[in-house]
Amino acid sequence: DERAALLRAAAAALERSPDPLVVVHTEGTLPTLPAYKRAAQARRDWRSMSVMANAYVMDRQPRYLDEYARYLAAWLDVYRISGNPIDETGLSEWLLAYRSAGRALPPPLAERMRQFACDLAVRYTESQPTSRQTSTNNWQSHRVKLAVMGAYVCSNPELIAAAEAAFASQIENNLLPSGESIDFAERDAIHYVVYSAEPLLEAALFAHRQGRALFATTGSQGQSLSRTLDWLAPYARGEKTHEEFVHSRVPFDAQRAAAGVAGFSGPFSSQKAQLIFWLAAQIDRKWIELSGKLGTPSITQRAAWIVRTGTISANF
């Protein structure tokens, strides 16, 4: 029972205490290192905030709201936006939690979180030098996600316009007319096509809930999320296979493979596409069947997208 599973996860979060850090840094770091493990441990709080916020929306028990507020206040007191979107992509959990239960927070805390979202959107709508590869690869996709979600939570029309423009530029510059993202040529890995397109799907789904049709954005040569999903689908179904990272031009990929980090050698696993096709299925029914074949992400991963007052709904 998914309701029970979400409440169990919320109850487990109640047993812990917030563990905030000024900066949470994992990008470019091997998971075996103590600094990575410390950051990953602290970052568990981000999912816990989302779980408790949505448990409160579903169950209306004040203890879930109180603990969500306690975690949020603890992190707002300590955390400082770093501007590294790989490290900060999980801040989407803060924004999703606030969208679910922000109205129930004490007004001063709710306003602090709204201002944090504004600051996040400002930071991530700042332009990057066009000469940098990160201005168009997966790095920028994660920047765009945080910009879009932050701007909508901030409710600032100028920021929303800037974030939506950044989203359109990334569709134009990151996705190819043939469907794959530019990351595929650099990394020789389906993993990075997913890693670049998935945050764009999250941004599109967040916008979908605001009545905005970012999913339909099309580039000048027909680039679109739909076309990228079409390209990816045969790999997700197992009809095509690909040996990952064999010709990657990024040395860190070889370091992760040598360290035995899962997914950085061997064939692409279709399970890596589970979330992206579930996200897509929430907007485009075309992908419901494939999403079902790949399996449903955990309720703690989906809750912030699907919880309604008192219920869990499979779709929007």
C-alpha cells in the first residue's frame, strides 16, 4: 500500500534530526571518499522534507508539518546557494515540498522559503559564457530545471520569463534533431542522454502543473523532448543496446569505472530510464505503456508529483 509506505518513510524521517551543511558537494567526487559520503548523508534531509510535506498533505497530522518546518528552517539557517547545479539539482525536493505544503507553514518561514526560491532562480538564470561546454551540456539542463522550478515558486513574472527562455534555449542547444543530446557524443553513454533530458522533463512537468506547456517546446530544427524520448525508447525497451562510456572524452568517467561505480561500464541498463519515462507519462499518455514496463519509481520519489489532499493519484 503506497499510502502506508509514504507514511512509514515520513515516520522514519521523524526519528532523525536535521543535518544541514553550508555546501553539499559531490560533483566530480568518487562515492568512496569520506567527503562524498558526508554530503550524501546530509542530502537525505532533502528527500525527507519532501516526504514529510506530502505525508502532511495526505494525512493532515500536524507532526509531519512541524517536522517539515523544523528541517526546512534548519537548512535555511545554514545552507548557501553554491551555483553548482550538479550538487544542487536535488534542491528540487525543497521546491516540490513547498509547492505541496508551503501554504501550511508559518508565514515567516514560508516567506523565507519563497525568497530562497527567488534567489535560486536568479542564480540559475544568469547566463554562462557561450564558450564553455557547460553552457549547453547536461550541466545547463540542471541549471534550467532549478531556474524554472525556482521561478514558479517565486511567482515573479520576469524570472518566469527568463527561466522559460533558458528552457527553450536548452532545447535548441542540447538536443539534436536526430533525438539524442549533445552529451552522447562527449560521453558515449545513454546514461548522459538521460541525465541531460531528465531535468528538462522535471522542469516541464513542474510547468505542466502551472498550466504551462514547456513540454511542447520545439527547436528550430525540430528538436524536442518528445523526439529525444523517441530516440531513447528502443534502449529502454531493450531493442537496442549500448556499451557505456567506451569512448568517453571525460577522464572522470574512466576513474569511476576503475573504482567500480555502478553504471560506468558495461551495457546501458533500461532501469536508468525508469524515472524519465514515468515523468513523461504524466504529460503524454503515449509513454504510459513503456513506463509500466520499466516499473514505477518508489512512492518517496513520486509523492511530491502525485499527492492530492487525502489521496494518492496515479496521474495528474
